[in-house]
Amino acid sequence: MNYETENIEFKAQFAEDIYKEVIAFANTDGGVVYVGIDNDGNAVGLKNVDQEYTRITNGIRDAIMPDVTMFVRFSIQDNKVVRITVSEGTNKPYYLKGKGLKPSGVFVRQGTSSVPASPEQIRQMIKESDGDTFEEMRSMEQDLSFDAAANAFKKYGVPFGAEKYRALGITQKNDELFTNLALIISDQCAHTTKVAVFGDDSNTVFKDNKEFGGSVFTQLEDTFNYLMLCNRTQATFKGLERIEKQDYPEEALREALLNALVHRDYSFSGSIIINVNDARMEFISIGGLLPGLSTEDIRIGISQPRNKNLAEMFHRLRLIESYGTGIRRIYKLYENCPVQPVIEATPNAFKMVLPNMNAVSDAVIKPETLITPQMKKVLDYISEHGQITDEAIQTLLGIKKTRAFDLMKQMRNMGLIRVVGRGAEKQYLMK
């Protein structure tokens, strides 16, 4: 008497759950399914073995995705048992065509049973098969629509349709399955952009908030329109001439938002966060800088896109000109502003801060609106002594070396000071 094992499964008769066993073996370490042997290992046989053989081979070909037949061999034993030998596949996860890439359609071998795979197991199999580039991996959600994307492509005069999907990276090259890029631009995109408006510079007095979802094209348009509502216009007079100036250059808001949408790490589920107050606007996206890049590299225009296909899609639509130019353009728009945009990065997040230009003008009278008390102490010291050193900063403010370094870096980024010399000779002077 034989028994079922991790790699052997018995079926007395043909039933559609045979597909589940084949999927489980292909997704794990391979195995053999015997059709015509009962659970006790007795060869009960099939009444019409040739007919059942054809039924099994056709069923496995039609019911399982992607095509697993190259890893399956069939044979008839003793003219009454069909042996199905399954090798571990190379394009995992394999799944029931009618169920899709979800636990109800994906199975793995666990002991002597074939069980539904967890979402984490499915994601890991996709990663191992498709590589580490998230936007190129198969999407676990395949029921997608692209109304917003189609409208965006039409608006900018670029052809869009199923025949373009593969070239755009919306489907994989070797099959018709949607990629994660497809999910990002689809109407079912689960990622969102959140905007919070505050009544104070410390972002503690909450005034309003909005959350924008759907396709990234929808989020781009809806979020930008809302930010423009927050972008007030201030009027001044020069003689009889009325001069109007917005808080933020419209193009700077556009570029900062595009940068957050195109370069965020979509493998994480969190939202893009945009904080707005009277002094500044902060764009915070998930995903730090790619290895080898620094914030200074980004500032001067060096770019290595995390989502190459998404960036290329936005480039085709002429929403972005070329990699790296958006950040340079922002700094160009602020070149005559006494306070410059600031870029900050951690291992898992990227932040761009745009100063409110009208608030900066007010800061000539009220510097405390943008300049912290510690910064003001440093500026007063430089004004009195002409320069300040790292050691003098630590003594003046009673802070340690690391905090002093961060503070002076922030003041340099804001355009308040400049550096001369290096090492022990380094000094900070007024800009």
C-alpha cells in the first residue's frame, strides 16, 4: 500500500481539483498526481483511460495560467492509471484562470495537502519570477479599467489602446497579464495623495484636508487643482501700478507634484503627503533616494528614476521634459527668492519644501515666520563678527556637532549663508 506524501497525490477519478494539485506542485517543489488510485493507494483504475487522459491534458492546458504544460509530463500506467508528473515551474505563481492571482486561485504544497497561498507568498513568487522592479511585476489585481488614462492620452494627443499596452509596460512581454504599472495608472489604483492645510507654521493647527484617489492621472489633476486653490495671490502697488504675485510659482507646484507621483515607491501602500501652511508647502513621498544619489545630486539635476516605465509614459505625454529637469526648474523659479526650496531625504522618504514667496517678502519685516530662533542667533553673530565657525556655533547655541552640521546645512539650502574654506579653516558668511 502506498501513501500520499509532500510530492505524491492520489485521485480515484478525474475532478477539477486536480488542477489545484498541479498548480501547488508547480508553485512548490514539483510532484506526481496519480489519477485512478484512491486515497489508500489502491489502483481502482479509470473506466475509459484514453478519454480521461485527453480530458486531463486539455483541462490542465486551458485552466491554468500561465502556461504550465512545459513543466508537465503525462503517461498511462497499466492501461488504467494516468500519471501526471509536475516539475517546479519558472514563471510562478501559477493559478486557476477563472480565479486570478489571489489566494482562491493560487495554491502551494503544504505537507500532504495543497492549500491556498497567502498574499505574502504570492507577492514573493511574483518577485522571484519577475525581478525586483515593482512596476514591471504582475499585478495581483487583474480586473482593471483605464478610463482616466485613456482620457489623459487623448488630451495630450498620444495613441492609447490594448495594442499599445505591451510597448508602454502595461502588460508583460510574455503574456497579457497586467503589470503593477497598469495598476498604478488604472482607475482602481489603491494609492492616494493626501493634502493637509494648517493654520500655523508648526503644522499643529488643522484647518482642512483632502484625499485624492484613482488613477495617478486623476490624482495629478485633482491634487493640482486643489493646491492652486491654496495658492493665494497678494497684490502690492508700485506707484499707480497694481502688482499681483502668487504665493508659489504655478510651475513649481506642478513640478513638485509630478516628482512625488512619478518617483514614489509604489511597493509601499502609504499615501503621498502634502502639508500646506502660511510659510511653506511640503511634498512628502514614500521612498528615499536610490543608492548612490545624494540630495545635492538631485538639486543639480542628476536623476535615476525608480519607475522608469511610468516616467517614460509621463515623458511621452510631455508632462515631464526629461529626467532631472523638474528640480532644476524649481530652483530656477526661486533664484531671486531670499529663501530657497529645501530637499530632505531619509532611507524611506523624500521631501521637497517650497517656501511661500509672499511670506518670504513679509519675512523681511518678520523674519521669525521662516527663520528659527537658532538661525536668527547665528545670523546676528555673523552680522556682528563677519563670520562664524563650527565650534563657535556649538558654543553659541549649546548644541552638539551633528545638530550644528544639520542646522548649517539647512541654512545653506535656504540661501541664508555661504561657506568658505574646509576643515579647520571652514567659516560661514552671509550669503
